[in-house]
Amino acid sequence: MSKKTKDVKEIGVVSRSVTPIPSRPSTPKRNDFRNGMLTIRIFSGRGLSLSHDVLVPEAIQKALNNPPVNNCESMLRKRYLPYVILEFDKNEILIDALDGDLSTPVWNYRAHFDVSRTSNVSVSAYLRTDAAVQSNDDMGNDLLMARVDLTPSLEGQHGSDQWYTVTNGTGSFHLKIDFRPTREEKPLTIEAFDLLKVIAKGIMQVQKKDTQRIYALKSIRKAHIAQHPEKITHILAERTVLALVDNPFIVPLKFSFQTANKLHLFMPFIAGGELFYHLQREGKFDQDQSRFYAAELLCALEHLHSFNVVYCGFKSENILLDYTGHIALCDFGLCGLNMLETEKTNSFCGTPDYIAPELLESQGYTETVDWWTLGVLLYEMMTGLPPFYHENVNTMYRRILTDPLNFPLNMPSEARSVMTGLLQRDPSKRLGAHGSEEIKKHPFFAKHIDWNMLLAKKYPTPFKPSVGSVLDVTSFDPDFMNESPDSVVADSGLSETVYCQVQGFPVYNPANEHLSESVSYPSGLA
């Protein structure tokens, strides 16, 4: 079969609407929310080292061990000192060392983070290997030296200054952490952000002026909603789910508000790019890498199912990779809210490659539809194409409904078994029909995955994207970034029903938000 392209993938996508559910999912307890600024200063590390079975490339050893004699050698030495990835609530910063050596690097960097809820801080130290060991075909294999995870105190104004022993690797980090709660409930406006560049259809990379944090802004014109009323259901569903999630593999909501003409959702900018982009570059992943991503996705879907949300719009473009190589699931505009195990909806959703048979046959679906799409994605990662792929969408639909599931001769038996279970056409017989634990206990996962370690991000990632800074977009598909955003219809009045729904668009600061003024957008997003 020919290589799948993104253009082909998007042919035949049907306009969808999520079935409205009268009752809303339960919201997190109020004490889960915080509002303020977290300041983290990382001074230095001590006792850091690579594991004994890792051989430091000779070029790196030379750069670190020999005193530099000129500016070029000095810059090279700094490049090969360990850098750190500092993360809070999926906002990540790459910090290069200023001085020191392999075991005692000095960073002396201060970062500010916007706080909207309780979350963890993680600090990961890496050694660059790109110039020394990567060929042009390598994806990124910087070496993890040490990692520590901690939960900062967000109870009133609070500070700490101490050494934190790493949980992965050896050594410790010297951190000073201060939290300052917001005293005044000032409305957040679009003027609080610098608008940088378009990175996808309707998605803008922006920078918050006070903290300098980078976010992805998704904006929807109210006039467009007036012409497509089903979109208000999509955006309200997405906003509700984003505010609820608290999972290491799902992109959370940071802010939401509306201007006179638009609705805005702000999420952390995930710099590692789309999984689809990396899969296209590599052609396919090996079994271990595919299992790793599938396991993290399974945890993300399990979390959504825990409060009766069916993801439904599953596709590889909706799966991003963060700085360190963990997945980050996004785009919840097609999810079904408050779906109980015994309830079904008939909304037609998804991308042709991933659509489950019950959707094609208009049987309605439950959360088991997500297990079908997980099976399709696992198959695609391990072979390079979805199992029933064809360039003609109607032919692909027929294959999904009738063709046998075929595997390459070299497909490992456990992988073949788990995909056969996930790609069972009868949802009642599908692996996972009795809950996600059924999938976790399958030998494909059970023999290799400790789920507590996975959720704690204690496994090394199989691939770390090559990302240079918080503004780096090189891991995103340039063709996708150059696509025009969704067409904008001429301004028109909102119907009374849609107007009421839009005016009820929930704010999330979590301070009290108010209607703010609109601003001019850079060409491409407006």
C-alpha cells in the first residue's frame, strides 16, 4: 500500500455534532483550583551521573574535560553540559547550563509559571548527544541523567529553598520555589498575550507577557458559530473536558474567556510536535516504542472514561509529544459528555481511518469505540498504515466492515493478539468491553508495563524530540503550519438561542472573568 498522507486522511470527514447531554459532568472540588504565580529558581545540581551502561561519546568527553582555549570551544563545552527541562502543569522550559561540569552543572535560572490549579513540578537533566552520535536519520536521543518530581505548596504565600534528591538517576537539584497567590480578581484579556505565529488551523502560538509562558490559543469566531450552531456544542464540550482533566498525558486548560467577536481557549504549548509527524518521518515504530505510546494513551483514555467522557475524535494528529517524549492528548471538540456504560450516542465522529464499525452502521457507540481507535493507532504505529487503509474512503469503509484483519508475517504474537482483541467488530466482544483493566492485563502490556511507574513518568521515553527552546516549532509539520485556517464567514447576527449559549461560555482564570475587548490578530488566524 502507498504511504498515507495527511491530505488523504482528511478526505471524507463528515461534519459531526455531539449529542447534547442534559446533565453535566461533576466539576473538581474548589480546593483543587489555585490562582497566582509560581516562581522556581534552579541554581545547580550535584552528584549527577549517567548510568554505568551508558558510554559518553568521545567528542563530549573531550569538550567537557579539556579547558576551552577559545570562544568556540567555550560555547561547545557549555552545549555539552547537562541542560534541564523544568515543567509545571505541562508548561515546559529548556534551560542550558552556564558553568560547572558533568556532575555539578550550574544553571542559575528563574522561571515564572501561571497557576490555575494544584499540579506537580518536575526537573529533568539531560546530556546532549546530537552532534556526536546522531545521523541525519536519527530522531533525538539525548540521555536522561536525573529527574525529580515534587508537589509545591500552594496554600497562601509560601516559599522553600533546599536540595531535592532525584527519584530517577543519582544526585540532587538546588531549587528555590515561591508561590504568590493573586490578590485581585482582574479579568484576563487578550492584551495580556503577545500573539506569535500560526502553528495549525485555528491555533496560534502566544506568549503571556507577565510570566513569559508559551501557550497554544484556540479561537472560534462567534459569527462562524452563528452559521454552524453545532459548533457551540463542540467548543463547550471541549472547554468542559479540558477543565476537568488531571492526567500527565492530557493537555489541560489554563485559561478561557471571550472577546466581543471570539471565544478563546488557552492550553500549554506542547513543543515536541505531532505523533503523526514523527511517524511519517520514521515510517513506523518498533514494538517497544509503539507499546509505550499505546500505554500512555490507554491511561489518558481511562482517565476520560472515569468521568464518563468518550473521546471519539481519536487520531494521531491529536497526539502531541512534549519536550521529554511523553504523549499529550489534545482536541476534545468531538467528545461525548456524561456517557454511561449503558448509554449510546449516534453522533458520527472521527477520521475515516479510525472510525469503528458501529459508527459506520449507525448502531450508536459507548466508550468501547475508543478501544477500537486505540487498536487502529497501535497497528499504524507498528506497520506504518492503519489496518484497513485505502485512498478511496468508501473502499476503506467497506474494508472496515468486512475485510479480515491481516498482519505482516513478522508481527510479534502478543502484539497480534492485543490488536485482534481491540479490533473486534462486535463492541460487546471487544477487548476493553469490561473496562480498561481488561486491556492492561493483556500480556502485550502486563509483561512490560508497571502502570504506577508509567503514570509517574518513571520510564525513559523511547524518543525525545529535538527541541531547542520554548518557541521552537521545528517538530511540527511545516506543510500543516502553512495551511490556511478554517474559512471565516462574514459577520452576522447570532440567533437568540446561540447568543445565550455563547454568553454562557465559561471563563477559567480561575479568577472572575468578564467580557473583554477584541484586538487585531496577525494574518492567518483572524
